[in-house]
Amino acid sequence: MNKTRLLYGVTATGYFGTFALLLAWYAWLAPSPYFPVTLVLLCLVTPLLFPLRGILHARRYTIAWSCFLALLYFTHGVIAAYNSPVTRPYGLLEILFASLWFLGGMAYIRAGKT
């Protein structure tokens, strides 16, 4: 397995891990008692749909700008981990996935052409 494929795999794991975690977290595991589930999912998961096609096709430009999006989810994870003991494990997982997404994406971009 070459280096760029491995780095793309790390990026995709972080991206899809973030996607799946947010869906499971706010739909089943610990839904918000203050807001409707649909509204929370609409606000948190919809931005993840914008880079989906480019990430599936391993487009470097899409992966590059999606790393900015990963930073927002990293920040969300830090706030969730700090805010409540109930959401701490989910926040820590979100930090892990967003970090994989960001670091893998930056390394994939720097690795050059496939």
C-alpha cells in the first residue's frame, strides 16, 4: 500500500467517523433535551454533505477545504467534552475523528499526486 492511499484512508476514516458519530450521538445515544433531533441533525450533519462527493473521489482541492470544516467539528468536540460528563465520551471521539480527518487530509495534500 503506498503512502497516499494510506493517508487518504486516514482522512476518509476521520470524515466518515465524524459523520457516523454525529448521527448516532444526536439521534440515538444522547439526543438534546432542548432542541428537536431533526434541527440538531440539520445544523450539524448537513455541512458534512458538501464535501462528500469530493472526498469519495479523493479530490485534493475538496479535501483541502474540508479540513477547515474538520476544525469546526474539533471545536465542537472540545466544547462537548468539557461541558458535561454525559457528552464527554462522544466529545472525545469527535476530537479523535476530526483530528484524523484534519491531519490525514493535510498529509494527503502534501504527499503529492497519486
